[in-house]
Amino acid sequence: MGYGRLQPPDTRGSSSYIGDQSPPPQAPPSKSKKKLIILSILSITLIAAAAVSSVVLIVGRSSPSANSSASLLHRKPTQAISDACSKTRFPSLCVDSLLDFPGSLNASESDLVHISFNMTLQHLNKALYLSSGLSNLQMDPRAKSAYQDCLELLDDSVDALTRALTTVAPGRDGSAGSSQDVLTWLSSALTNQDTCGEGLADVSGAVKEELGQKLKDLSELVSNCLAIFTATSSNDFSGVPIQNRRLLMERDIMGDNADISRDFPRWLGKKERRLLALPVAQIQADIIVSKDGNGTCKTISEAIKKAPEYSSRRIVIYIKAGRYEENNLKVGRKKTNLMFIGDGKGVTTITGGKSVSESLTTFHTASFAATGAGFIARDITFENYAGPAKHQAVALRVGADHAVVYRCNIIGYQDTFYVHSNRQFIRECAIYGTVDFIFGNAAVVFQNCSIFARKPMPSQKNTITAQNRKDPNQNTGMSIHACRILATPDLQPVKGSFPTYLGRPWKMYSRVVYMLSYIGDHVEPRGWLEWNTTFALDTLYYGEYMNYGPGGAVGQRVKWPGYRVITSIVEASKFTVAEFIYGSSWLPSTGVAFLGGLSV
């Protein structure tokens, strides 16, 4: 994107960039999940055999075509299929893909929920199997980075769909997850495919062409699953408005927050609450990282390797004071329930300097990344020191479900904090950046945080958020509740030359709210910035509720159809911890203080 006057300079260079939540981690799979895994393995085996014999399997089409219309002349969909697919964003693909799946012609509309999940899971498995075989292709560094991202994201999506299918499959025992879990996992899988596509957008050559064919229609298939499930689910999918959706959910406002046990969502258990409240000296860590050798490990990467996979109990990794710079620091999907505790902000620092200028994807630049469910970080600074001239450079990327970041610094410039996907809670953190410095598509609540705009490069504008919800059925968005929106000392004296905005819409259904927060005078009176002329202005959801401070006045705010000044307590409550991320069911187990409702 050019350095135009109306928007911050952006070097993402991806046309898809411009436009267009797993339960508490489980140990090894249950019997029902094992059956699904066996079916998936059989499916992959059949797919491999089909590939060898050059049998073409129908993956679907991204839009209606003459071929799809001709095929329907010979295969008439049932009323149940027609009704289910009419609720999707890609109905022709929906009909064709369901007609291709055994048993669909005898299925009721409710049966089509798990059938659509099963069918989409098979397509994801096939794509992962075939994409893995492309590793021998010649790739430049940028293409290799995008390719590796796609493999990781596909693997995560297979896991998410497997969990979702386990939950909706007939005869399930009810322990697999809730309807909100399913919506989270489907939303995450869709975000994964979107991220893969963004990484490939600027890649050229054989890997882009080959991988593009393998991934064809996956986003649309997941979107259709999400729409079919949302239409048949008894719950209002996210409890927040989508355009003119009637507000149905009841308030769940918690009162006095003096007791720390009441300040944190209920999905944080007693042990985690104690761990988050105790002084470091009183914590018994499972693994200790110390650069001087007086611990279990000298490096964080070594500690992550030592941690067990699929742990059902909390594994505490204590990182002693020091500055840690290590390559590829990542808590992967299999490393569940890890808690990282440092000696304090600015005392324990995890740092790095990777950026897109090194021919990496934005996803690949993170100084620290976590996708293992149940991830918690406390009293640590996460930093990317690449600087503003290097453009996208992530300090912390989180895609873990039921993740908590507590009392941490997150420091960078452009794209500082990548809240990628799933359900997240960020409390008492200080976040620093310039362009789009809080971005991603998680369902995330920031509470009691300080969000600092820094002095950017000449001709740049600061944008605090860039939320990328691309589907109206995703239960994602950013809620910034009881926070402080501030300027750093270097920006404050020159704030007139570097305007700051609350956010801009990265994707069509971008959703961000600021509630009961202090907003400094460095924020422009109009509040929000267009991404690209009129893109998404009538489909986004941007809201403000009872903010205060010199930048909190709403009289001169933008007049976009999707922007609103929230006046209803009921509507504002949709974006609280209790309702937006259903935190009252999982945060208590982590031990992090939280405010469940609106009360401050």
C-alpha cells in the first residue's frame, strides 16, 4: 500500500489483506475422537491412492460456474440440502460438495451439520497430505516462509475441525465441547485459511500455483460449515450484534471486584488463580530457565521441548531475569497448559528482530508465538526491536484457545501484537506500537491495559487496531474495556503531525469496541480511519461506550453505517468477558483477575 494521506503506509502488499477456541486442553484423544482420527487416516489413505491413480476428487468451486449448474441438472438436491445451503455464503459449492458425500441424500437438515463437518475435514486432510508433498519444490525464502505457515495452519485447522466434529457427531457424550466451542474452532479454522492465503499473496512460482490448487475452496467450505451450524444452533452464535441482528442475550454483570477471585473469568481454576497472585518466590516451577546455568535449562526453547505434550495439568516454566533472544520460539499446538512466569516487566525480556524485510511472512516474524491451548504468560516483556523502517515485525503472536497474557509489556512498532485466533484475555498489559499494532481475528478482551501509540515514521499515521473478521458468522472481534489509550513521551509533543486512530477495518466484517476507557487527546476527533475508500464501512461493527478523556468525545466521530455510539447497557454487555469470550466459564481456572461484566 502506498504512502497516501488518508491511511497509514502499509507494506503488506497483499490484495487479500486489503479486502478481501478449543476447550481447556485435553490429554490424548477420547474413544470417540480416536474413531474420528482412524476415519481421517483411512480418508488420507484413500486420498493418496486416488492421487496415485490420477482419480480426480471433487473439492468444490469457489463460485457458481457453468459446470456446477450442469451437474445439478443430473443430481437434484434434497429439500434438506437446499434449505441448509440457502443459509450459506457459497450455496452452489455447498450443494455440490454435499451431493458428493455419501449419505447426504437421506439426511435431515440437522444431520447435515455433522455431514458438512465430516466432508470439510476430509478436504482439509487431503489438502494437508498433498501440500506436505510439495516440500521438494524450489522455494525462495519468502515462498518457504509462506509454505511453512500454510502447513502449520492446515494442521491446526484439521485439529479444530476434528474437535468440532466430535462435538456435533450423533451420540456424543456431551463432554467434547459446547456450541460456543464449535463456533470458536470453526472461526479459527477459517482464520487459518485466510492467514495462509495472505502469506501466499506476494509469492510467485511453482509453490504458489501448486499450493493454491491444493487449498482451493477450503475457506468457502469452512465458511459453509459455520453458516450451517449457526443456523441450526439454539444459541445466538456470539451474543453480539451482526448488523441488524436482534439483541437477545441477557446481561451477566458481576458486581464488586475487590476479591481477586472474582476479578478473573471462571475458566481460570483455583490453582491458576493462586499462581497468578503469588509472588514468584513462592511458586514451585516445573522448569526453570536461567542464562547463568542455575536452573533446569539455559534457554526457553529447551524448556519448551522439555514440557510434556497434551498436558492436562498446568506446567509452570519460570524464566529468570535476563534478555532472551532465540530463534523460532513457539509453543506449538501439542504443548498445552503451559504457563510462563518472568521476574517482571523489563526484567525478564523475550526479544527478537525479525521482520518482513527479511523475506518472511508477518506470521513468521514473531519474537514469541503460542498456539497450545491454555497458554498463560505473566510478568514478561515481549519485544520486537526491528524498528519502524522494517515495517511488519511482531513481538507476540497468540493463536492459543483460552489464552491469558497478564502484567506483560508487548513492545514494537508496526504489527506489535498479533491476536491471531481463538479466545484470549489480556489484562494489565502495556502495548506499544504505531501502524495496526493490535491486529488479528481472535475473540479477545483487553482489560485494564495501557495502550501506547508511539512516534511513527514521517508521513505515517498511527492505527491502534486492524481487526480481520472476514465472515459474518465468526464469533470474533476485539473488546477494549476499562483501558487507557495513551501517547508515548516521544509522540506527545508532535501528536499534531502524526494522527492516531482507534482502528481501521482490515477485513469486511471487522469488529472492535472501546468501553469505559480513557482516550487521550492524541486520538483524532473522527476516531476511526478508512482502510481503502469505502471498503467495509457498512459491514463493520465499530462501537464506543461511555469512554472519557479529551479524545473520548464522540460528536465528531465518523458517520459510517457500521459505526455506532453504544447507549444500551444490554448491547455493551455483549462485549464483556462474561459474554464475548464466555470467560466466566474458563478464566477462573487460570487465576487471572478479571471483571466479568461492565462494572468498574
